[in-house]
Amino acid sequence: MIVLEPHGELTFIRMARSVLGRPVFWTGAYLVHGLLIDCGPPAVGPELCRVLRDVPLEGLVVTHHHEDHIGGAAWLHAERGLVPRVSEPGLETVRRGFDVPAYRRFTWGRPTAIAAEPLGVEVEAPGLRFRVIPTPGHSRDHVCFFEPERGWLFTGDLFLAERLRYLRSDEEVSLLISSLRAAARLQAKQVFCAHRGPVRGGTAALVRKADHLESLRGMVLEGLAQGLPEAEIARRHVGPEGALRWLSGGEFSARNFVRAIARERGGILC
């Protein structure tokens, strides 16, 4: 399932695998002057190629290696000869290929190993020049793309929402906070999220998310110092667990906020 949403000079390409005509979970990519920023999940790759069949494409860059952002690259390479450019920390993972849990295979499809090239410090498109901004935390290879003349900032999965209920088991909270603050300092005029589309008041929203995570980090550290169990700390400060924790086998959970912060302080969970 693909929905095209024009926003002036660029287009937000919303994508999701559909079951019985209903989307499972939306993600997205952006088409900017012939440059694709991300390319959606493997399950939607053939449809993406059909939608873009008559669209001139200048290149493909990827914010990070997760399958809902790079999964369409194999189809675009086969159909259009595009080779994705990925930041150095994720390059070997993409080239070697990686497995994903069953719930992610159901949601996005199974990613395949693909040829990829390293991102430099800048990316050019006709009339545009993007700076590549390292923003680790969600993943070690995560980057944002900033076009200073337009004031555009493409944030991949850095933003997602001001207050998240779940965290991946491999995310790093302190790095997320630092990356959010670094992105906010760019003072972008428009912020574009890979899942939500354009973010209203984007720079302020990035700051609010960083502030919230900073506050949450302090409360979790206090709970850890008191020796509270991780489930209790998560319930008090993040919220109750939902179905996603069970469906993901704990890969996505409220407790992962507590675990991530405990790892950073070298703590032992109860």
C-alpha cells in the first residue's frame, strides 16, 4: 500500500504492507528533486518500483539500516540500477544482510543483503546540497540529512514522537538525547519524520523530546538507586506495557527505557 503526499518541492511516500486491505504499520520515504531518502520495507518494494516507474531518480540515500528504511533497495537496484548509500557504521550490516524477528518479517518483510556504498559528508541532488548529520541512538548508523538553503531536515527515526511508549532493546538513550539536541541546533525550518511526515514546529518538538528523555532518565536513575524493580520503574515513569511487548518478545517495551539507562550507568537490574 502506497500513498503519495506532495509537499511543495518534495513528496512524502507513505508505505505499508496491507492485510485484508488495511495497513499493518506505516513508514515512509521522501522524493526530493529525484533523490530518494529511504525506500521503505521489502514487502512494498515491487509496488514502489511501479509507482516510480516514470519518475527520474538521481540516487538513493538511507538514514539507517533497518528494514523499513532500506528494504526496498534490492528492488530499486534490480529495476533502476540504484545503489543505496549508507553511513559507515551500517555498511557491513547491509552488505552482509541481517535477520529480523518474526513480528518484523510479518510487518515489513524479510530484508536481503544488498550492495551499498558509503555516505560522505554531503549528498547532492539537482539544485540541492544536503549535509549528512550523524545522529546515533536509535541505531549506531543513524544519520539525518540537512539542506541548509531550504532549511529542510530529514530525521529518519530520530523523532517519531515527543513521548514514546516503547523503546527498542538496542537503543541508547543518552545518544538519542545528544542527537536530538544536535539536530535541534540546526534550527531547521521544516522537519520531516520518516513515519509521521512533516512535523509541525519541528525544531521545538525535537527539543521537547530531548527534554522529556532527559527528565525520564533522571527519574529512572532515581528508581534504580532506590533498588526498585525495572517493571515498577517503567510502570511509574513510562507507562504500562501493551500488546507490542508480547508480540515483539520484549524487543519493543517500556522496560527497555529502564534497561538502556541501567546499561549506561553500569547498573544491575532487579
